Amino acid sequence: MDRTDHTASPPVIDLRSALVRLEQSPDELISTDHEIDPRSELAGVYKRVGAGGTVMRPTRTGPAMMFENVKGYPGARVLVGLMAKRERVALLLDSRPEELGRRMGEAVLNGIAPVVLKGQSAPCQEQVFRADDPHFDLRKLLPAPTNTEEDAGPYFCLGLLLGSDPDNGHTDVTIHRLCVQGRDELSVFFAPGRHIDAFRAKAEERGEALPITINMGLDPAIPIGACFEAPTTPLGFDELTVAGGLRGRAVELVDAVTVKERSIARAEIVIEGEILPGRRIREDVNTNTGHAMPEFPGYNGPANPSLPVIKVKAVTMRKNAILQTLVGPGEEHVNLAGIPTEASIFNACDKALPGFVKNVYAHSAGGGKLLAILQVCQRSAGDAGKARQAALIALAVYRELKNIIIVDDDVDLFDSNDVLWAMQTRYQGNVDTMFLPGVTGHVLDPSQVPEYDPSIPAKGVSCKTIFDCTYPWKLKEHFVRAQFREVDPHPFAPSIFPKAGM
């Protein structure tokens, strides 16, 4: 695969080296020492600067942003938007934007297992703050932001939970929303089917706590690699191997200081703790707002009435640590969730229908989860039906997917106007639409509830829809797009096209 050459740049091995790479590219990272309040103001600023995604307009896709002066937290730094632009993700992962899904797909198939550092000091443990110290207070130590005035509380939005199966020791890593509930307590929301929640349930049946670490401020290959889901990464699959495959070297782990689990050695911040058995908490117990935080569909999700509790045992961090966060519904979530979705769908379709599906895009409008565009290549009359077969494979591979639009290979699947053009000229609703009602979807889509449609049996059940916007092969000659002469525009518009060539 042709990849962007970053040989002149230092390799990305952690968050700090990722930022060095961004600093070498214009307009990818900005910094401010203007005082910012982490309570709503920080997210409000970045909503305008670069959040994108399903955030309410006006918003835009823009640079990552470092806040160097956080109100109430002297010396703290907060980074937002690191992966809130597809081109920036490609820069950080040594790829091209249009090839990211296939690049991730290769990494899943060619993973490298993590390694544990023994007898060595780890950057993530340069400073240790123990919760049994009477002065310890998570709320004062780390500037966890609130995204809106209605948030249930401060949230760690990019905390990568690392936990292990209490039966066989298999490790899993996933990102979950974590609300700060007290000096040493967090609530954690698990969407249905998450593996660490299965580990928690096993431990709880025995009356035992589940030790975990929450790793923040990472090499971007690690969180994006952690966003794969079953069946691509079944129970027992260690997603840290994906980051290893992306980088061509193993992720380094280190034993935690206070719990029997491991931390990511080059993380900026690690929260060590245990998920308590039999303990539950209302998510908005401290605010009574009735809301949690903005989720990927673009809405403030309801506060959950009963969530598991993490008892914090310690916080370890690097010196001058960076707290990394995101704006919930923004383009950063789209990329974190969507690019692994693209990889999963492409790998499965290419295995079943070799060479037929050319590319996949998990569209921003669906938060990287609900809407996929499939680009296919028809080569003969024998390909009839393959496009819809590919869509069915996609739905089987990624259960949270809701709608699929299929286009031909002369359509740019990353250009929404081009996709909608195909829908207007190569689609008839009564002929080219497939409905699959009563299928498992995503609980955070507010339309997937019985109150919306009485035929929906339970929250998180949806009607899946396939829009076949490909031309019929027998009418191929009627759907040839107007062909323009290829001309190098550089001599005529050098300010727009600074380099010659087509």
C-alpha cells in the first residue's frame, strides 16, 4: 500500500512525539495561554475551533488545540482535538486519508502483542499520588472538563480502560465515559456487549472487585486500535496488538503501583482503581441535571440511574502531564470509532467478495457508527446482487451500524455531495431500498426506542436500511459521467495549486 512518507519526522511513540510531528505541519496544532475554565468553556471554545462531527452548527473541522492555562489547576495542560481531522489522523498513522480503513485492517491481521517492562522505570510513573493520602482529591488533581452546562459532572472522555478476565487473564482495552463523582470515585458507563463489563460481571458474581487502569494521553495508534468491536475483535482479543501492528513494534506496559493490573508505560496520566462489586451510583447524583454528556449522535444523553463505581487507588503521571480530552459528538469521535469500523467492514467484504468493495467510509453524520458508505466496482452482469450482499456483510460485522449507502467506483465516497448526487440519479426509493426491521442497534440513538415507533420492541433496536445507489449493469452506458479534459491547473492558479502535476 502506498503510504505517506514520514521518514524525515521522528517516529511516533507516545503523545509527545505525536505533537512534535504535528508541530512540523502547518495549521495542525495551536496553543493558547489565555486562561480557560474546564467547566463548559473549554468545550465551547473548541466547538467553534475544530470540533466538527455531529456538533450543532456553527462548528468546523480545524486544528488540535492545547490549553496551557487552566483555571484552578496551575501547571496543568489540556489537549483537545488530536484526531478531529481525518487528514491529521493519516499524518499521525503514516497513511493517506482515503486509505486509513485498509491500513487499520492490515494492522488487525498483523498485530504485535504488547510487552511488559520489568525492573524499569516508566514515564507514566514519574509522579505518584496515592488515594490513601488524606489530601488526595481527584477533583483538584486533574482538570476533567464538562462539555456543556447540563453535564452530570466532569468527565474523562478519552480514558482507555485496561482490565483482564478474572478467569483466564485475557486483557481488553476500551474507551468509556467516566464521570468524576467524588475525591476518589468515578462512575463508568458500559454500552451493551463491552468486554470489560463482562469481566466486571464475572468478578462481581464472586463478590470481588475488578482491578483496572485508566490510561490517558497516548500514542494515537493505541486509542484508535482499541475501538474495534466483535466479531472483528472477539472476547479474548487484545486490542493493544492493533497498535503494535500499526507501529511495527509492541506497546510497552508496566505493572501498576497499587492494583494488580498493568498501565501503558508511556501514558501521560494513569488512574489506578477497582470496579467495586455490588455498588451502583446515579450518574448525575451531584448535579441532578438529568443529562450525562454529549454523545456521538449529537444529543446530550440521559443520566444513567445506576452505574458501576470505580474506587480510585492512585494517580500516576508524567512530569508536566497533558490531560487529553475530546468534544463528545465531534469529528474526533467519528475518526476513533469510524476508521476501525471501515477496517472491519472492508476486511470482511474483501474476504467474502474479493476485489468488489473498493473502499468504506463511516460517515461523520452517523458519528462514525450509524452510517456507512460502501464504494463498489461492478465488472460484469455477474456482479448483480453483490452490492446488497456487501451491505448485509457490513451489517453483520458491525452491529451498531444503522444505514448503508452503496455507490459505484466513479463516486467519491468521502464527498457527501457526490454521494447524494448518486442517490438522486441512480436510486429509486421503491426499487433500491432494503428494510431490515427489529435488528440490534445502538442504545444512544434516541430514535431507537418504543416511544418513537411502537413496533420497536426495546431500546436499542432499529430498522436497518440499505440504499442501493449503484446503476444497473444493463444500463451502464446511460450512467457514464461527463468526461472533462485533464489539465494541470498550476500555471493558471498557483495560489490554489502550488505544485505542478495532475
